[in-house]
Amino acid sequence: MTRLVHAIVMDARRTDVRRLKVCLDAVEGLRATLRLVAGDASALDRLGSLRADVLFIDEDLPRITGVEAIRALRSAGERRAIIATTRVDCGYLAADLVRAGADGYLAKRDLRPEVVGRVLERAMMTARARRRRDRAQRSAAQQIVEAQTTR
């Protein structure tokens, strides 16, 4: 069975977007649609209205870093999976991206279908778990409020 995944890509380098699309197309059991959006701060406001299961955000965007973009999205309540991409494969950068709210990290030099598929699956699982946790926290908070108002 083929799973359909809608993705938004924020990347200023079209060749990297094409490479990502080729890798996603080669992942067994996956059919991906990609939508390229402007890789700058002005695009962040529009992302909420676009349908997607996952956001691929490059670290090296014009006028904003990937860390800043991811942090802004999470602060605004973005709950979809976010995978950070970068040309630089470095541990401290990966840690910064994850601390900012990325669910996964892809070094562009490692763009191969098996790696992209594995990172995508993990990021989607992490995002689902976060949404379940958030729902449970909201439900618990609502129950506390209801219990306090019935006293």
C-alpha cells in the first residue's frame, strides 16, 4: 500500500529541492507531493494555510536561519513534522535545530532514499506523539477546570 505525504519545502536552492524530490519518489511505499515556498521570513505566515504533513526547512535561508524559522513556527503553534536540511553536517548545528523544534535532520550530502525515508518516518512519528501529548494535556487541563468549577 502506498502512503501519500504532502510536503512543503523552504529552500532557496532549486537543485537541492529536485534532489529531495528524487529521493522521496524513490522511497518504497511512499508517494510525495512537494510544494516549494519562498525561503524567507515572509513565508512563515503563509505556512499555516497550506496543506502539508511535513515541512522541510533549510538551515541556510535568505534573511532568516532555519533555527530562527523553526523556533518561530513552533512558538506560533505549528504541530506538523518539521525536518531541517543543511549542507553542513555538524553535530552542534543538528542539536540547535532539534532544540528549536525540528523533528528530524538531514544533511544534504546524505540525501539518499533510505536515509530520507527513515528520517521522514521518525519525524512523522515524533509529530504524532507530540500531538497526542498536547491533546492529553489539554484534556487534563479541561478536567481540572471543570472539577474546580463544580466545587
